[in-house]
Amino acid sequence: MGGGISGYGSAILARKKGFGVFLSDARKIADRFRAKLDEWQVPYEEGGHTEERILAASEVIKSPGIPDSAPIVRKVREAGIPVISEMEFAGRYMGRAKCICITGSNGKTTTTSIIYKILRDAGYNVALGGNIGESFAYSVATGNYDWYVLELSSFQLDGMYKFRAHIGVLTNITPDHLDRYDHCFQNYIDAKMRITQNMTSRDWFIYSGDDPVIREQLPKYDLRMRQLPFMAHSAVASGAGDAFLCDGKFTAVAGKHAVEIDTAKLQIKGLHNAYNAMAASLAALAAGVPPTKIRRSLYDFAPVEHRLEPVLEKDGVLWINDSKATNVDSVFYALESMTRPVVWIAGGTDKGNDYTPLKKFAREKVHTLVCMGLDNAKLVREFTGVIPEIISTDSLDAAMKACKAAARPGDVVLLSPACASFDLFHNYEHRGELFKEWVREHA
């Protein structure tokens, strides 16, 4: 169910394993996925669901973007048909391969990308999948990998039951996607903590020792795996190892192996990226990568696209694309890292956000807020009296023109929306690409 990257990969794996398979998407399937389905002779439909065919299934693999509240999903569950995720399905056919799974409210894409780069640079036979890279299921169907590095959203974790991470990474837990979790933070927390399910004493669990939500949750679980906390403020005892940031350097220790990293030599800046680097270093050590290779790859790692990505500096104004910042916590780290006066672009589809944590940095650093969305009332209300100038716009072009007019030499224009993109754009990548395109043509 769903014909995006998760759905097409699952359908092809199911086809290869000899199942009778049918793919159904309520919307149009992208040309590149349709071509693959045709190549593998997978029957499919788009633009609607044929309930009779779907309800005849023995199992449904649901793409993570489809909410459980969708009428067709409710009917499937009412019929007693198991609903699983691509990860659960593909995990059955991994063979002896191992997986490193990364989740969290923020930092998971950067952390996943670093881990993948370290393993690939070290010569590992590794595939990248989940929320980024190729479909995990398609990689299992068409490749023969020893390692999979998977970025997992809470939606993907929701559909995982027997799947097990050999190395699990939990970067942090802050409110996000509450619209999909009945506006209950604990429901979202429970989804994130599923990263630990089925792990054994041979496995590794890497988590933020500074995150108060994680610290509060851990005692509720019978965790038998080796634990590796990473920290800059707290002190968490663990016999298996840890990583601790002090005076701009950290030492990561996993078992008998250790690596020291000078964060001043990293291309990715800020405390949030120091956390990401610590988590990635611990995961790589747990996977057996030599410390010298970890250090070399970390220092060589460049920022991830759409995450605090510098686009252009023109007439003294720096334009930064942080379109991937779709929640309050991501924007918190973005504003924290700003060292110049800010023109801030925010807005989109609100996910039940509480903007209170942003107000301190907004008051100190932002002189103009440009709201970009179809409904900006909440943003305007929350930041009136906090930010001197607030401009409401309902299109990218109008927002960008307002930013250009407001920005002064020495300023930064920061696209860091704190919201989903679906009111004006296909996804956050589309929003970021259009932002970059406008900057290059008009800034």
C-alpha cells in the first residue's frame, strides 16, 4: 500500500520471493517507480484503492506516509489482516547481514549519513536505506550486502514487530508528528523506543545521555544489550563505553576500542553536530571500524543537503537552506548556531507545535520573521512582541522577496520552517530545492 520508494521496493522483494503481490496507491505513482514495477511485472493501480483486492491480502505492507487513520487502513485492520512496514518485511530476508538503525526526532539523517560514509570508506559492503538512500527492501532484493545503515522514522518503527537492530542509535526525543499520535507525546515516545525491541546482549544501544526524555524512559525497559551513551553535560555510567564532549574534543569508547575527535576539525558545526558525530563514532566502533578510519571519514564529512546548508553569500547576506527542520527542536539548534542577525523564514503545516523553546533565541537573534504558509495565524500570534518585524506571505516567491527587502549586509536569511511542507510543496526537499533555485536566480 503506497507506491513511493518504500512501496515499490517492498513489492519487488515480494515478487522476487514468489508472493502474489499487488501494489495500490491513492495518488499517481512516480514515473521511475512505475518503470521498475513494469520491469518486475508487478501489478499495480494508482489514483485509488480497489478494496476487494486489498482486503483479499494475507498481509499488507504499508508505506510510512499513510496514516493509520486512513479509511482503507482501518478496513484492513478491521478485517484482521496484519499491517507491517517495509523494514519488518525486508528484515526477514537479510540473511546473515547486520543492520545499524538510527532514529530520533532530530539529527538522524546527518548521523545516518556519517555512519554510512565511515563504513563505506572503510571498505564495508554496505547499503544505505530507510528514510534516505535506496529502498531497504529493494537493496535486499537486488543486492547481497553485509551491512545495512537504516534511518528509521517513528512511522516505520510503528510497523516493526520481530525486526531487530544489531546496533541501534537514538539521537533524542522531542515533540514531533503529534498530529499522527493523537496529540499525545507519550505515544510518540513509545514509537521511538521501539528501536530497542528484540535486541540481545550481543547488540549495542547508543543514545543521548543528555536527553531528559530518554533518561526518564530507560528504567521502564528491560534492556539487555550493551549501552553506549553520548553526552556533553550529563554523566551516565556504562561499562560498555560512552562518548563525552569536553573543551571541543570527545573520546568515543566501545568495548576495547576508542577514538578521539577534535570537533574544530569537523566541517559540520554546532553542538547538535557534535552529538551526531559522537553517536556515529560509537556506532562505527561497535561495527568494528578502526579508529584511524573513523577519524579520517568524520573530518571529511560535508553537511547534509537541506540541513543548515549554506547556499550563497551575496552583498553581505548569507542564505541558508534548513528546509529539513520540520519541528521546533530542529529550529532550536539552527537558531542556537546562528552568529549573525537573522531573517527567519518559518511556517507550513503545523504539527501541534509549541513554539515556547524558540522565543529566547528569536528575541536575541531574529529581527524579521517571514511566515510562509497558507495559515500563518499561529506563528504571527506566538511571535508578536518577540520579533520586531513579522511579515505574513502565502507563497515562496512572496516570502523570498520579503526576505531580500528585509536583509541587511551582515545578516543571514535562514529557511528553518518548524513545520511540514505539504501546504505549498510536495515535501521538504521540494521546498529546499525551490528556495535554493530562487536564491541563485534572484539574490
